Amino acid sequence: MKPLTRKSIRILPLLFVCLLLTQAFMCPGTPYHKLVTAEHNFKGVVATFQDVEIAEFQSGGVEPQLHLKIQGGILQVANGGKDLAELIQANATPQTIRQKLDSIYALLDNLLNDGVLHVTNPKSKASLELALDSVKAIVDNVATALGQ
Amino acid sequence: MDPKIVAILKMILLAEPPVVHLVHDLLVGTGGQSDQAVLTKDIADWQAIAAKAKAQLGS
């Protein structure tokens, strides 16, 4: 057997990293893992939405009454998210998880219609709408991961 | 191809599934934790989001 050339040795780590990243990106995971990942991402975007709203309020872009309404909505969504995580952890039926998702969709609609759409500062309104759209897109991912 | 490279690649392919899953989890942001551990941490994080909202409502 021929000894490895320096060129071959140098190319090996590169090959390994390419192989690993390609397969990691293509890693399908189980449906349960996909659901957990989607729920995890949902939590992340709700936390971001909350931070964006607090920042907009502190910079004067969101009226105090609307700030209270929006944070009240986030509180309900957070309780819904906690319920969702607990249902997934308890291996609840897809129907039960779907019902919880439907209630979260309704809470997000309220958050948009009763809160975000009433923000008068256009820049703040646009930032919040964008952040809320991300939350909705991630909830869609949870529904997709649920397979229904 | 150099048989040594082939041997090393074979070794990588055999050893890779756990590593691939770990890298996948790191890429999707779950940090290589088990699904149950992710959910337990998420439940605590949801409670923190709720507490932050309550603090805003009280301020």
C-alpha cells in the first residue's frame, strides 16, 4: 500500500467537513424530532417578537395601551406554547396537538388585529408585522411537522 | 483513489451517524440535546416569556 501523500492528507479534513455538512443538512430525523424542532423554533420567534415589541415601546413607537394589549397577547401565546411543548412531551395525539395549534393561530390573529394593526408609527408597525409574520410561518412549520 | 483514503472514508461513514445527528441538531439550534431535554428547556423558556410579559403588564 502506498503511503498517503501530503496533498491527500490535506484534502481529508476538507472531505470530512463537506461530507458531514451535506449529510447534516439532509438529515431527515424522525417526525417527532421534526415536531420538537418546529416547536423549539416557534418559542425562539415568539421571544424575538416580544423583544422587538418591548424595544419599539421603549423607543416610543408603540402607544402604552397597545403595548399592554400586545404583551397580554404574548402572555396568552406563551401559555399556549408551554401547553404545546407539554403535549408533545406527553406524546399527545395529533388531533389534540392540532387543537392546541388552532387555538394558537386564533391568539396570533388577535395579536395582529387587536394590537399590531393599531400601531400608528409606520416603522414600528412594519417591524412588528414582520416579526409576527415570522411567528405565523413557524407555526405553519409546526403544523407541517405534525403531518396534517 | 488511494486505498488509505478509501479506508479512512469508510471509517468516517461507519462512525458518522451520531456525529451527523449532532451536527444537524447544532444547525437547527437544538444544541445536540435529546428531544425530551429540548422540550423541558422550552417549557421553562415559555414560562420565562410569560413572566416577562407579566412584568411588562405590571410596569
